[in-house]
Amino acid sequence: MRLKWPWRGSARNGGTVPEAKSTWPGGFVALHMQAEAAWTRRDYATLAREGFMKNPVVHRAVRLIAETASAVPWLLYEGEAELSQHPLLALLERPNGRQAGATFLEALYGHLLISGNAYVELVEAGEVLRELHLLRPDRVSVTCDAAGWPAVLEYRTDKARRAVPLGRADEGGALQLSLFHPLDDHRGFPPLEAALMALDTHNAAGRWNKALLDNSARPSGALIYAPKDGGNLTDEQFDRLKADLKEQYSGAARAGKPMLLEGGLDWKAMGLSPKDMDFVETKHSASRDIALAFGVPPMLLGIPGDLTYANYQEANRAFYRMTVLPMVGRTLREFSAWLAPAFGEGLRLWYDADQVDGLAAEREALWTRVGAADFLTDDEKRQAVGYGRSE
């Protein structure tokens, strides 16, 4: 089927369409087509830039989890006995010359939250001198053996590339921590990727708001010229009209300035106002989805409209119980299986919940209940609150 367009034909469509006078009084027709949404890429570098480095909700959620989890004290046990001094504790207190223990763990949890993976390497320079170093996830690729199991980490920088075997620390291997991924056997799934739509919506809303401030007197629309006696603008009139719009009505300083139209000019708005888009609620909804993906109660991030928890203290306890302590616990189990055999048999790492300030109310309630239990002996009460028998 051949289409006849209402403009002069070319060599491509063949022939020439005769010109005809139009009885339409003037103006123009605007055609709008719905474009496909553009989404952020899912690699570590892009998620780090668009999420942690540009989005305040993601930045605060990651910092809140990483800083809180890194502040939970670690304990070392040999069997049932707690050790207060040990080379393993000294290494965890100062993993390397650049980072203290809390700084090292904060970076580890940050890698885990943004990429879904964290890689730790034990570097030995003798029988006593040992250091722990983090490998940046975007520089690591996993190589599998003949059976399909991950065996070697290939770590590359701008100047070098080297292979780091996976395995127990006493055998010279590195540790990979990863979050569950349903479709990948060797890579973890980052929480931020599950909230990618909300992240893009929140960032787009911020960019739209900034553009609105910069061009607030020039919203999306059309300036229609339709005089009663017909006719069109001359080139000189058209250029002058564009210059006047740019100089007199664009920019944040001219926001809200009324537009004076004359001579057959009419303004037709073609964009949505912030009220039409429900701009504020859209940002809050996207913020709640991001907080949900990370397991942070929206109340702790200052996001309004969340009534899940009765008060801030209850939300803080839920944050510790459902997000922080499970992450710390799984990290300690992995470190115990990987690092403890290099320092001796029977060693086990765990956290000290009694020193977590966010759980002080729970601890106080437990001690009150146990202290009031007259049917328990002193040793039974000590065991009930996590202490051993008295000597």
C-alpha cells in the first residue's frame, strides 16, 4: 500500500504531490508517542554511582546498615570458654595498616549491600604478620574448576592481574561472601537491584524537579499563533518571540511571572504539573520501596507516611533483629569457617548482643523477668541471660 503524504515528494517516495491551499486557520499539530522507559544498568559501578553516590535514600540506608553492623562487638570462643586475648582478635581489631576493625567491616558490609558480594584475602608475611584485605567486587571475576565449582578469583587492577584461590585461610585461600541469588550459582544478588525501578523513579523525580526550577517559567507546552485574519509569523517575528521567551520567562528567578500574550498568541500547556503527577507522594513511595529492599524501617530514614511501628524505639529494635544481627551472624559464621582454622582448632566467632545499645530495652526486660523468677537458682538465672555458671 502506498501512502500519499501532504508534503512534496522526494526521490525516495517517487513523484511530486501537488500543492494545495489549506482552509485550516493556522497553528500546528503536536504528535506525542510514549517512549520506552530507560533503566539503570545493573553492574556494580553503575549501582554505586546512581545509588550510593547520587541517591540520598540509598546512601543513608547503606551507611546505616554498614555502620550499625560494624559497631556490633565480636567475641572469640574456644569451646565454651570466651577468650579476651588472642592473635585472631588482634588481627580483627587491626586487619591491615590502612583500616581499623570497624572501618574494615563497614567497607565489607558496603560491598555486600551494593554488589551482593564481598571478597576478603588473607595476606601472610611470616608466621606472625598477617593482614586482611578487601577486593573491590567490580575488579573480581570468578573462575570455576572442571566440575563447575568456583575455584579462583581473578583480581585485576589498572596495572596488574593476579589469581587468588578460594578456600580456607590456612590453605592460602580467599573468602567470598554473597547474598542469595536465585539465578546465579557464583554471584550474589544485591538488594539495590531489587529496588532498581524505585531508584530510577526517585532519581528521575529529583532531576525533573531540578529542571522545573531551572525552567519554571517555561513549562512543557506550545505557544500557538492563530490570528483571526489568518497568516503566519515572519522569520524575524518568530526569532524575536523565541528570544523574548528565553530572556523574559525562563529561569528560576522568573518563576511564576505571568506571560503577556497578544496578537493572536495563545499558550497551550502540554505537560503535567507537580500536582497532576503527585510528585511528593511518588518520591515517598519510591523511598519506601528502597528502604524495604534494604530491610530498613522507613521511619529510621525520615520517610513520612509509614505507620508500621508504633514508635522510633520499636522500629530500631526491628531493624537490629531483622536486618543487622542476621547479617552480622552470617558474616561471623563464614569468618569462623574460613579464618579460625588458621589460628587453631575449636575457635568460634560470635557477636556480643549484650553490648548492643539498640537492644538495651529487650535486655532490661529479660533481666527483670529472670530476676523475678524465684523458682530458678542463681546458676540457672546466669545461664538464662547468657552467662556461665559461677565458680
